[in-house]
Amino acid sequence: MMRFKYITSVILTAALVFTLLAVTACDSDSGTDANGSGDRYGGSLIVANALTPAHLDTDITTDSTIGQLMFHVYEGLFEIDENFMPVPHLAENYSLSDDGTTYTIQLREDVLFHDGTGMTSDDVIASFERWLAVNGAGNNIEPYFVSIEANGDYEVVISLSEPYAPFLSFLSSVVANQKFTVKPKTLIEQFGGDIMTEHIGTGPFELVDFVPDQYVEMKRFEDYSPHPGEPFGYSGEKIAYVDELIFRIVPEQAMRVAGLQTGEYHFADFAPRDQITQFENDADIQTFIVSPYRQSFIIVNMGHAPFDDKLTRQAMRYALDMEELAFSMVGDEDFWFLNPSLFPPGHIWHVPEGDGGRYNSPDPDRAREMLEQSGYDGTPIIILNSREDDIESRGALAIQSQLEQVGFTVDVQLYDRATVVEQRSQVDGWHLHLSQFFSPDPDPQVYGAWMGTNKWIGNWDDDESAEMDEIFTRMLSETDYNARHAIVQEWHEYFYETVPYVKLFDFRQLRLARVSLQGYENFAFHTFFNVWLDE
Amino acid sequence: MLRYIARRLLLLIPVLLIVAVVAFIITNVIPGDPVRLMLGDFATEAEIAAMEEKLGFDQPFHIRFVSWLGNIVRGDLGDSLFLQMPVTQAIISRLEPTILLAIIGQLIGILIGVPLGVLAAVKHRTAIDQSAIVLALAGISVPSFWLAIMLMMVFAVNLGWFPTSGYRPIAQAGFGMIRYLILPGISLGVMQSALLARMTRSAMLDVLKQDYIRTARAKGLAEKIIISRHALKNAMIPIITVLGFSMAALLGGTWIIETVYNIPGTGALAITAILRRDYPIIQGSMIFIALIYVVVNLVVDISYAFINPRVRYR
């Protein structure tokens, strides 16, 4: 009996040891080895992506997460270059008629879709018509649209009713999925205006699988013919060196960082800015500070008192110290900078002195005085924000403190995002809301959809909002760069005069990569063509 | 016995129906707008109205309720607003890691908790007993998310024995899937073990005072046999009850651990559904959890009959 028990325990112990060995020996992500012999091709690049896309249809959403992933699969007729100028991409060339209303666009003849068929005018026309109908930027252009016609297999002619200065900028815009991308006509006929669940693009990567909340898997499109131009962002030459590109959805910041440290991921976005020194001291990790990235704004609800009065809005601006706010909201100075312009330095639409000295001019005495003149009755100002975004939730508290110092009564209300997006769409129930706008907007006209009479959530509807609309109308039809730049300057001045939003500061994002990731270009959107794994 | 089971199964229907109605009302009362989330920050009112019409959100509450109830009665939980798939399919596709995680958590709980409880009872009022109680208290008190992060830092980041997060299904990774579940399993199991240790200790203490234990000792049986065959077996009824409930709690309560370790289970599904107001998934998840509790209760009741032949159901 004793002998039997002894043998049993030996067998059980051996089984346990074997199991443990088997468990620790099972490799999680074997196959990430690339060719180490100087050949750049090969390997599986795994990205820890913080945000999860609800679907992958870039036309039907303004959620930039979707574009960030799918612009590896879909490409535009035009893409922006390093100066944020639209340059032909799937288009070979284009010309604009003298009256500024007709675009004749020649298409590249070597472009293949992932199903092997060649891209022709018919596909561009079908894609354009869908984009006009379902995309926000398309909706803006639609009132000016007259026709799109094929002139042979590789030329399309787009006619507008009047000059539309930002037309090509919108077609190439990376902001809020405004970009016009080309999809096969058959795919468009299959889905019409419904959200697409199949994806066939022209990009260097083709979609393999999408499991919502878990991963998006792509592989190299072997028959891709790159554009011969200088690469930048989404424009120019794009080469898929890695065999597979896998975006794993990892919402927890600590998990993204830990996974990167252990080598499970090659790349992680939205890393903790306050730990940058630790990452810089890690020999296995590269850090990338993304700049320009975003701008922080206070959105003012002008639909009711007290901010329907310009004087109260101006008083608020004089109450705010942007530098102090940047320190408390973002922290380390490497991650933010003060900028009065609504475009970052270096951008073709940057206006360095459009604020007339009013940006970041904290003057509590003047603020108190103006507030008194405005007849503010002490109604609590509700700052409505989401608690999920650390910059915004910290900002709400910092702004509360600064506003209270000059005599405002402030009530900070932090909810989950779903509640906030619903509440801020109402006229009542809130006064201020912190939001972020993407810095590399290709064109100032983008703001026309957000700033003006009853645009977005501002509930601005008075003579001044009408004046703002008028500025955007002039900006829309002015095709001369210098004349248009003067209008952009005028818009900045009027923005600082009327204060529909309060511009706080520009800030940057921290991304991390393993040192094995080579060739990564630190563009505002993370792009994984022209990168390879050196493992 | 069969009649009893059939009757209990029939009782499932009203319970689930009540849960479904409560779930519908709650999801419709809480603030939040899935359409605005779905279309992004800068969607126009026209785009939002079009999507609301497509999803039927433009209908008044009572019309939506009647049509939804009609579908529920037919067993159709509807389609997820975000996942482009039916709710039942979404839940089923997330079951594997949740069930495996609950089983591993439970096993770890039993392996640590029951021996610890027995030891504490046998060594009653000694230092060992006191230490076991302190350990159990610590186990209950440590927040599972904290333990999860600590385990990850030590065993995944520093030692590199396990992956930090994520999950690969059996179909892809085979037995390798267990690498993803050991740390989360321990995080869950520690709390279970603490509960089980306390329950086992008190059940064993009750049994050890019984006359038949004294008789067994009087007739000269070895202490090991008295503990394992006579005492532990008789202490099993309360332990099984606790095990049943803790299994239900594990299946329906792995939310935090799944979220921390980024495991795509039913808990993580429910959490993300709540955050983005995916109403059909929230309702489906509530019904799913209710179903687990009812079924586990039934299984526990039936198992009494097998463990204690004196228990018979009619």
C-alpha cells in the first residue's frame, strides 16, 4: 500500500513538473522573428493600440481611431505632404479650370485593389458618390457639387458650382476621417450607405481579420505598386516590409507599457508622459514625442446666460493662466507649448500674431472688473467633462480654481464619456466643456464646421456668429493663397475678439517602440509602412 | 428528482423575463448616447438623426419596449450596436476565456483554501490556526486589481514567465492558452481561497465536535483517516454551497480581472458595452449573469443529493 502511494506521488509530481515546464515553454507570439541578415522584409509587427474602433468603415464616422488603422488599407486620391499640402497619390496628376470649379484628375494606371482588380474611373466615381452622401466632409462639399464624370478608364472630371478652396485639402484630410479613399465599385454596390464589414483597398496592407475589442490583423499586399514620391505620413512611397501587422486593442495603459517592456508588443501608443525618463533609460525602448499632436480648448456654451454675453467670455479668458493650466493638465514642459495660432508652427496656415496679444494674458483684476460689468449673477458655471481623459478631468479642476479666483461660481461635473456626449448635445445643463482638436488639420475651413452659427455644440446664434460664418464663406471661395491667408488672420483676430472657444495650449503624445522597430516616422497618426523589424 | 429539476427549469422563464425587463428599463433610463459615440465627436445632427432612425432609436419608449419584448420571448436578444453581430453570438464568442478563468480561479481557490481550512480546524487554537485566519483575512482584504498588477509586475514584467496581458483561444494556442490565464487565475483564486478557508475551518470545527468523530478516535482510527474520510466528507455540504455561489460569482464577476489583463471574456464585453451604451449587449449580459446564478443554484441543490444520500427531492 505504502509503495503504491509512493509511486502515485512520484507520478503526480512528475506530471506537475511536466505541466509547468510545458506551460512556461509555450511561446505566446512565436513568429515575430524577422530576418536578421540585413533583409528588411519579414516578421510580425504587433502594436498595442489604446483605442478600439467600433467598425472599420472610414467613410461613416468621425472617429480618428478608424482612420489611424484603416489608412494602411485604404488610400486617397490625394494625401498631405510634410507641409500639409495635398499631393496626388492614387491620382497621377490634376488640373483646375481657370474659373476654379472643374478638377480634371488623371489616375495612376498601375493601382490594384486587394482583390486583384485594377482601379479605374468607375471605382473613383462610385467611391466619391458614397463619400459625398455619407461622410461629414463629403456632406460639406455636397451643396457645391455638380457632377463627376469619367473621361476614359483613368481620368475623372469633378465639377463644382463655385470655387471651393479647401477641396483638395478635404480630400486628403487625416482629420476626423474626412479623407476621400478609393474602394472598388463592387464593394460599394454591396454595402451602399451601410457600414462596411468587408474591406478591399489599394494600400500596402490588406485586412485579414477584425475582432471588435480584440485585434485588427493585416498582411502585406504582395501586388502593391508604391507611389514613387518621397515618403511622408500617408504620401509618397509606402513599402510594407513586415509580413503581418497586428493591432491588439489594449485599453489599459499599464498593460501596454508592460507588454512593450517584455517584448510582446513592438509599439505602444498613449504611454504615460510622466515616466519618460524611465523609458529613456531603458536600452530596449525608443521614445517618440509626437508633435504637433493636439490642441486643448474650452468649448463655451453660448446658448444661454452667462456666456451668451461676450463680456463674460472675455472675462473668463482674462482669468485663465495657460502656462499654469498646461503644467497642471499635462505636466512636463516637453509635452506642451503655448501657441496663439490654431495651427502649429511650420504649418502653411500658422498665424503667429493673430491674437492681438490677447492669448495667455492672465489679468485677474481686469477679469473681475469685466465680470462685474457683465452683470454675472453668481449662477454656478457647470464644467461638463469626462473622467476618462486625464488631461480634461484635471483641466476641469484647474480651470474651476482659476475662475473662482475672479468671482465665478463653478460646479465641475465629471461623468463617463457616453453621458457627456449626450449632455453636451443639449442646450441646457452645461456651460463649459474641455475638448481637444487634432493639430495637423490640413485646412482652416475644417473649423467652419465647428465654429459659427449653431455649429457643433456651441449654440452660438447672434450677429457675431453670423459674422464668423461670413468669414468662413469668404475663406471657402478664395483660392489665392496670400489673400486666403489674410482671411485666416482675420478669422484668428475675430476668434480672440468673440471667444467662442478658449484656446489653452498645444500638447504632445508619447509613443514607445522596441529598439528593434526601425524606420518609424513620428507622424501624428502612427503609420507602419516603411518600417521593419531588426530582431 | 426529474420532476424537481423540470420544475426548477420552468421557473427559469419568469426569473429571466423579470431580469430582462429590468435590464431594458435600466439601460433606457441611464443617460448616454450610443449613436453620438459611434459616429464620433464631430458628427453632424443630420448624420446622427439618420443613424438613430436606422437603429430605431427615434421610436418612443413603449414601441421599442413592445418590439424588444416580442423578440426576447422568441429568444432573440437583438444585435450589438457596435460589434456588428447578434448579442448571443457576441456572448458565446467571449465565453471560453471567462469559463476557463473561473475554473482555474476556483481550482486555485480549492487547492489553497480547503487544506488551509482543514489545517486551521485540526490545529484549532494554535499558532497555525491563527496564522491561517490572518492569511485568509489578508486574502479577502487585498483588492483583486492590486494583486493582479503586482503579479503581473513580478511574474510577467520582471521574470518574464507569463505574458503581461491578452488571451489566445484554444483553437489558436491549444494548451498554451493557459499561460494567459495563470496570473489572472491566481488573482481570482486568492480571494476564493480565503473565503473557502474560513468556511472549511468553521464547517470542520462543527464536525470535529460530533460524537461519531469521538467514536472513530476511540476505535483507534488514524487521525488522517478521521479527517479525510469522516470529518471532511461531512463538512462538505456548506463548502459545496459556498463553492457553488463562488463559481457563479466568478463566472459573472471576472469583470475587473478581465479588464486589467485585457482578456476578451464576457466581463470585459459587459464593461465596454456599459461604457459605450451598447444597450443590447448590456441587456444580454444581465440576462446571462442571471442565468448563471439560477443554473448554478440548481446544480448545487442537485449535488446535495449525491453528497448526502439523506437529501431527496420531490
